[in-house]
Amino acid sequence: MAVAQNNNQSAAPGLRDFAAQGAVFDGLMHTLRSGNYVHAYLICGISGVGKRTLARLMAQYILCRGVKDEEPCGQCPDCIRFLDGTHPDVTYLRPEKERKNIVVDQIRELVAMAGEHTYAGGRRIICVEQAEKMNPQAQNALLKTLEEPQAENVFLLLCEDTALLLPTIVSRCRVVKLHPWSEKVIMSALERAGAPMEHREEAAMLSEGSIGMAMSMAADTEFWDRRAQVMADFFSLTARWQILQVSNLWKDRRDQAEELLRDVEEMLRSLWLSHTGLLDERGIAGFPPAWRQLAREGDDAAFSRLLDAVFEARRRRENQVTWQAVVEGLLTHMTEEIQPWLK
Ligand SMILES: [Zn+2]
């Protein structure tokens, strides 16, 4: 990624950082530069791919009344108020904390405001985050506004999956589809953000194209400590007699059961992804050699048995089997499966 240099926040992403997204982004930049904004954009893509970042940059660009080309100027009164979070013509809507959905009353308020003149005399940005959380009534209320656009308003709708929106909403918007990022882009974003060096590569691999996930993963020391512990206890056994030792360590940690099972499952999944070629071998570099060899040379059935063993462990836990016995069962399956690969 190129480093944005025309504002003071060189570590913060700029619009040009989205250029690696290709043609969709070129088209978007073209409309932004020309000032011929459409009245509604629908920015979609996986969680952590940069939808909110792009929406904020677009919002600032549209509001900016300074000299701008590739990036907003960062210095005009509109930019300054936007960056301060005090611009009067910017509204964000997301599900309220206590509710799962965006409800029709929230949209009605928004629609009423959209009918009034803007405070600053320029454009108004209305950003609906997690737009798929609008219930059908709310979507219908919004649809009316999208069908009768007002020149001042630019709607930015964000969603992970357009299939969850009414087709009539999607068809009223210019869809900007963000693709998962390449490992190279994510590595350079991690570097710019100063993420801990020792976790960058693995975080980039495991995040599957989500910059947001890679960033939070790389900085999450608890995650790496836990992973190291699970690696040592569950992926390093070489003989059956060690099973009891490990299950003794874990027998009083029932409160961490769900987390542990999820970690084991995710780690098995990484091995399986590497087995299928979907994850580079460097993504499993931290596993002991026998597990890496299983990933290279084992068969699909081994992975389905291992993932079944985690499923079985969950089921037994729900059926009130003692936690220590659940751990022993899981370890037995894992130790059996890895035996042929131990030298
Ligand atoms: Zn500006």
C-alpha cells in the first residue's frame, strides 16, 4: 500500500490505499473526482475488509471543499470538522446497543432529517452501518427515500452480504464490492500499524483477507498466549500416557471449555486449509513437525475425523460428561490420529 502523504496521519489509510481493489475502485474514484456522486452507494464485503474506513474516506472526500484530487484536502473547515467528528451534516446509523435490528423508527427519523436543508450548505452524508440489520419495515421506509432522491443527500450503506437486503434497495445503489485483501497488502498494513513483528505473518495468513481481523489478531496478546498454551497441551503429545497429565492440567478449567474447543477447532481448520492448499504452509509454521506432515501428506478423512472429535467433545460436554473426561476423549482421538506421523 502506498502511504498517504497529503495529510498529517501518515499511518492512517487513505483512498489511494483502496486502489489495489481494482476496477470497481477506479470507477468510484472517477465519480468522486468528477463530483457526479450517485445518491446511494452500497459498500459490501467481509467483516474487517475496510467498509467503514472506505465510507469515512468517501464521506470526507464528498464534504471537502478544499483542493482535492486523490485524497480530501484535510485542511478545509469541512475536513477539520469531519475529522473532529463534529460535522453537522454527517449521520451514522447502526443497530442500537440493546436491539439486534435497525428498526423503522430509526429510519423514519433519518428520512425526516434527509428532507431538510443541510447546516453547512453542502452535501449531507447518511451512513447506515450493518444495513442488513434493517428489518423489512425499515428497509421499505428507506426505499421510499432512495426512490425520490434529494440532491444534497449521499447515502452510504454498508453490509456484509447484499443478499440480505431487498433487491429493490440494492438496485437503487451503486454497489462497491470490496474483495478480501492479498497477504502482501495485509502485511504492509500490519507493518504500518506497528503490529508485533513475531505475529504479523501468521495473523496475515489466518485473517483470510480481512485487514481488520489481522490487525486485532496481531495485537491480541491474550490470543497468542492461549494459542501457545493449546499448542503445547493439545498438539505436542507423543504418547498416550501423557493424556492423563494434560487432562489433569485442564480438569479445573471448565469455564474455559468453549474457548478451548473453539481454539482446537480453529487450529485443526488451519491444518486442514493448508492440506487443501487454501492456506500457505507458513500459516502452520508454529505446529510441531508431525502435524505439519499430517497436513502435507494425510488424507481428507483424517481431518474429518479430527473435526468430528471436537464436535463429539462439545456434545459430550452438553450431556454433562465430566470436563476432564471430555478433554481425555478429545486428546485420545488426536493422539491416535497423529501416531503414524511421529518419527
Ligand atoms: Zn477538505
